[in-house]
Amino acid sequence: MDLVTRATGSLASKLDELLKEEGILQKGVRKQVESLSRELESIHSAICKVADSPLDELDPQVRIWAGELKEASDDMVSSVNNFLKPKECCELADLDRMKHLLEKMGSLFNKGKALDEIAITIEDMENQLQEVTKRRGKSKVDDAVVTVSTTDPSLSALGTEESQLIGVREPRDALIKKLSVAGDDASDKKMKILSIVGSEGLGKTSLAKEVFDQVKPKFDCAAFVQVGQNPDMQKVFRDILTGLGKEKSTVPMMLDLMQLIWLLRKCLINKRFFVVVDDIRDLKAWDIINCALIENSNGSAVLTTTAHNIVVTEFVGDIYKLQHLSPADSSILFWKKLFDYGINYLPADLASITEKLIATCGGIPSAIIDTVELLISKASAVKDWQAFYEEKRMLALPPHLMPCLLYLSMFQKGYEICGERLVWGWIAEGFVQETEGRSLKEVGESYLNELIMGKMIEAVEVDVSGKALSCRAYDSVHDFIISKSTEDKFVTIFDGSQGRPLPDTVLRLSIQGDNVASSLPQVRLSHLRSLVVSGDVMPSISVFPLLRVLDLRDCDSLLDEHLKGIENLVSLKSLFIGGKCITGLPNEIENLTSLQTLDLSESGVNELPKSVFELKQLERLCVSSHMKIPDGIGKMEGLLELGDINVTKPELLNELHHLTNLKILRIAIWSWDDSLKSSAKPLADNLCSLVKVRQNIQSLSILTSCSLDFMDHLDAQWAPPSLKKLEIRYGVLIKLSGWILSLCDLSSLSIELHKLSRDMINMLGKLDNLSFLSLTIKHPQQAEFVTDYDDGFKNLECLQFASNAMTKMFAPESKAIKKLRRVKLLFQASRTKDINKDFSFGFEHLPFLEHARVEIICFNTSHRVVEEAEAAIWKAVFKDPIRRPNLEIRRTHQECIDGSGSGPL
């Protein structure tokens, strides 16, 4: 239901935006839009109430109505967008293009008469909303989610069961003590007012009933009444009067609310009374009831329950916050309910799943009871209970995470996706909400981390902070999101399978496999927001005017001609292009004025067109490190990230001085022949100047297989405090220059060295803020990873180390490695065996190790040697029985086992 409320909320904001537009709406049409907004507010309120109810408890008609409402809302949002977009791009579009765009928008509607296009569209929207409203009445939505009746004071309707009272004794006794009614006489004659506050399903009503039953004999009269949503206040007061001893026949039906209040006050004036007011949901209802509860200094008491803190904090003096059930009590309640249904034993495999199911209930009694009732309807098979567990776990996701998770259904099962690619897709779709003081990218990354911590997404590659560099959905999760996305019409997957119905309107389309696009059925694609294509086929993109995400990274057969019409995608925010068959981009790409990220890193495009430089909104540009870059890139002042730009001449770095917002820069240097050696000093000067001038550069990567002599020309103060990450790949450093010590604020360093000496280790150990270190060594290291002083590598938490032959790494006396949490080692088995026969690396000396990953290169070795290495690593990592880190061992080049020859690292 969160997707439905999101859709109606989005439509409301679009209507507000339309009302603010100057010169678009005629006077009569403006009134129609205002009427639409009011009607939508009513519908949105109803759907919000539906969203508060468990999905499985809703009437099927209500669920159908909600689906129709979502589809109608999405359609109307797209229609409104059609009239907002031309204004965004009119400054750059010529008259002919504007005319063409308006004609295209007109084709979306069937009423193309002499009336104004917007007026026709608004009339269509009114009719659409009226139909939804009529179906709302037929579905009895409001009755399905709103309780207006009160409970008879006899409490027979409550039906409290013993199993629901587990964990009640302690809070019940505490409440009785607070009410000061434990003895025969009240210790305080002033009326006590106490409120039980807690989330839905915690058992507030059951607890209140227990207290009521216990203390009722201590009072002259007592009443228990439920209020609920939109209560009939006259009936509430009649029920209170009846509970206090008034015969129903003595309470005339013709009395209005004020007369009932005075009658109740008269009834209570000389009595010691106890009234329980259950389920208060708004301030007004409580205010009215509170007026009637007279203070007569007879030791009376009032107990209320509410899930809304605002009510009690405004009006009630003492609050009792009801806590969730403990794990032990949750387990007791779960098993007791199973016993009630005659289930006294479960096989071990099912019993293990119950522990996970109990945990998903979060200590909420009603959730535990509902779970048991649903479980007994399932077949007694592990796969059924496991599927139910996964579904229950995922449906409990916060609203802001559900669309992000469902978006992964755009990719095939087991697909490993770059974390940034996923986050930028979320941003383009509008799933990521702005947060003060944080960029959208930072918020999106926090969403990804939440999904990983919640075991929805598996992090495949991570950096030192645990940030996912690549990830994939767990298989069981992927099965669920495919089903959920299809049910909610969130994503449409077309893989050529027969029998899978496609919705009339498609918002997100994933085309998977080969030779399927030609058979794509004729469905409404004009509202398409995201398109992901993987395989060897590509549909025409000119029919997707509202597209925000176009992901063709895995479209292997993409050709230049497939991008024809791309200039029409004026809403496009993220564009990923792959495939080695494509060689260029159309110059019309400059018309994509909303584009934020352009990723060409996996494409065959050999030269970046100058028209890309006109994309003023672009924040992220990723290109192949072999792509030719023309002059003019300095115009892209909005760029935050640029990589992997091929520097063919030192002067290119001069242009980057104009990129005032640049935070992440990756440069590649592949051409370094004799004629360019004289450029070493100018290159170093330009690099140094660039980093110093751009004081906000946080990450710098240098990719080169050429000489790194130019780095000897860097001065000791070349790096600004903003630089947190430095990466030098493919190029080998013969020595560490003195400037390395100037990187005092660096937190991440990746370099390749010819040899690693103790002096080098000592030098690196002085980088106090270093938390991530990646070293690739061409020859065996000459010393263990130990500094000659005690406080080296103060904050190092993650180490990646690669060498053809690896000796012992970690020693027990080393304080430099005490904080290490994540370690990755890569070595060649045969060469390591020659110098480290026992494959002893010292894992047992890492007290805080959480994750270890070892990659064994199998060149010129035997199965026995590889197995020896694996056994030694397992033994060392798990030597301490208390410390249980994650261990991952991978073999690479297994086909070379028992082969001849050896390969380089």
C-alpha cells in the first residue's frame, strides 16, 4: 500500500505545481484543478487509512480499488508532466521542436477538438477521479478501515484470551500501583489520570481490561468504553452511563451531546469512579470526555490507551509506555498459540524457521498471533514456511526502502550491480528524499546500506567503511520482489515467456534475453519511466517521452542507430550505455537538459562528442579510459565526478581547473613514449596545481602503465586537506617519495610497489588517518607487516595485500594491526609454497577480524597444494573459538592446476 500512497501523494504535489504555473491555466480550468486537488485529498486520506491495515486483512475489493487508484494516479502524473516539461526546455528548443513536442502530447489524449489541450486533459482527469471515487464507495473502503462503534461495557466483545496476556502481569501490577488502588483506601483523594501508550498491536486494550477487572471492585462504579476513529460521541457517553449503572431505558435517546455530558457529571458528583477510555485517536474526542469527568476528590481514576503520543502529552499527566514483549515471552506466546491449534511438535528444520519468524514480529503480540494463524494455513513444508518468512520480513520494510528494493527486479536473478549505478537509478526515479545537510547521493547510499544490513541485498565488494561497491539481491528476496513488482505493476519484465500478462500501462520495463524486443506486445509505453535492456536486442527509444532512467549497459548489440530520437527524452536523468558495437553518440544528446549521470565506461564509443559539454545539469560523467576527449571539458562546471579521463597531453589538466565542484577525479595516462618524457615536469605541475586549486577534491585515481617518474616532481604540500582517497593503479612505484608523508588527512591509499621494505612500512604507518590500504607487490615482501614503533597505523581497519609469493604477514607482537577488521589477501599458491611452506600468514593474531577474503591463484600447482593452503587458512582464522569472522576463499585460474608455466600477478 505504500506504493499507492506514494502515487497519490506524487499526484497531489504535481497538481500544486500546475496551479503555481503562470499563464498555463485558464480561469475555468484552474477551478477544475482546485476541485481535483480537494477530491484527491479525500481519497489520499482514505488510502492512508488502508495503508495502516495489514494487507492480508483487507477486503479483496479494497485491494482492487487501491490498485486502480495507483494506476490512475500514475497516469495523471504523467499527463500533468506533459504540460510542465515544455517550460523546462523551451529556452533550448527551437520553435519547430516545441511544436512537435506539443503535438506529441496531444496524441496522448482522445479528445482532440477545438478546446484547449490542458482543459481537455483536466476534464479527462476529473472523469477518471470520479470513477475511482465511485468504486471507492462500492468497495466500502471507509468501512473497511474505520471503526466508529464503541464497545459495550460488559466487555463481552473483547474476548480476551489467556494467550494474549503473556507478559501482562508486570505492567498490570505497575499500573495498579500508579493508580493507588492496591489497598482498600486510596492514598490520594485527587483523581488519577494515567495513559497507556504504545504502538499498534502491543496489547494495550488487553492490559487495560486486566487492570479494569482487578480494580473495579474497589470503586463505587466503573465503565470501560472504546472510542476509536471518528467516534459517535453520543453513543460513547451512553455507554459510559450504562457501564456506571444507568439503565439504558433511563438515558433518553433524544438527549444531545451537551445534555449527556451534564447527566454524566451529575451521576459522578458524589461517587468514587473508575473509567477506562480505550483507543483515543484524536485530541477533540479526549477533550470532550475529559470535560465530563468531574474532579470530586473521592479518589477516582481514569485510565486511557492510545498509540498517539500527541494526545496524552497534551492532556494527560502520567504516561505508562508499554514495552514490546521480550524474546522469551514472544517465544512462549508463539508456541502456546501453536499448541492451541493442536500442534505440539515441529521437525527441526521448521522449528529453526520459527525463531526467525518470531524475530520478525518485533515483540508485538498481535503480530505473533497473526503469524501463527497464517502459518497453520500453510503446508508443513520448509519451503512454504521459508517463503512466508521472507515475505513477512520484506513487507515490514520502511516505506522509503520498498521501492528501492523492488527496483532490483529490473535486473536478472544473481546479477551483480555496481552500487553507484543502483543509487543513481533511485535518484533519477525520485525514490531518494532530500535531507538537510546531505546530498541525494549520500542519502541514497544510506538506503543501500539499510537494505544490506537488513539482509535484503548482499554486498559483493565493499570498501573500508563497509560501503557496497557492488551488490546483488539474495535469491529468495529476488523471487519475492519479482512477484511483488508484478502484482503492484511496479515493474514489467519481458523475456519472451508465454502466458505472462502485461499491464495496459507500463511504468518500468526490463527487457531480458535475446530476440525478444521484436515480439514486444503493443502496450502503453508513453508513460515509461525506466527502461533496462540486457541481451542482444534494443527497442526504439523515441516512444518514451517521460523516460527518467535508460540503462543499456548490458545491451551487447547496441548500435549507433538505436540512439536515434534520444533528443526527445527531455526528462532523462540517468543514461548508461554499454556494448562495444556502438562507436559514437548523436550530437542531439545536448538536448537532454535534465541529465545528471552519463556512464559510457562499458561502451565502444571512441570519442566524446563536444555536445556533451552543453549538459549543464550533469553531475557524473564516466567514460572509458581509452576514449578521446576533445577540448572544452572545462565547460562542465556542475560535474561532481569525472572518470576515467584519458590525459593525452598535460594541458588537458588545465581545463579541469574550471570544474569548481569536482570531488572525484580519475585520470588515465596510457601514451608515454620518448617524445612525451619531457612532459613529466609539466604534467606534475598541472596535476599539483589542479588538486591545490580544487580544494574540494576528495578522491584522486591515476591509472597508468607508464613510468611514474612524473610523481617525483610533486612537492611535499601538493595534496589539500580535502583529499581522502588516492589510488595509483597499474603503474609500479620503485620507491616511496617524501610527499607521501604530506598526505596526513588521507584515509584510503591504493598503490603498487616493486618491493616492500620495512622502511616503506614504517613510512606508511605514519599516516595516522589511514583506514584503508591496498598494496600490490611484484616481489615477495622483505618483512612482516610490522612497524618499528608502537603507534603505527593507528586507524587502519582494512588491508588488501597482493603478491605472487607471500610470506608471513601478521606477528603477535605487532600493535600496528590490532584494529584490522577486514583483510583481503591474493597470492600464487606455487610460489608462496616455496617461501612459506605452511601457508602461515598470521590470521590468528588479528583479534578484531570480522571478514577475511583470500584469493588463491592456481598457476602451475596441484590440487594438494591448494587444499593445504585452504586448510591452513581455515585453521588460523578460526583458531580462536570465540572470534567467528566471515571467511571467503576463492580459487582463480583453476583450469591451470597441474598445468605448466606460471602467470604474473
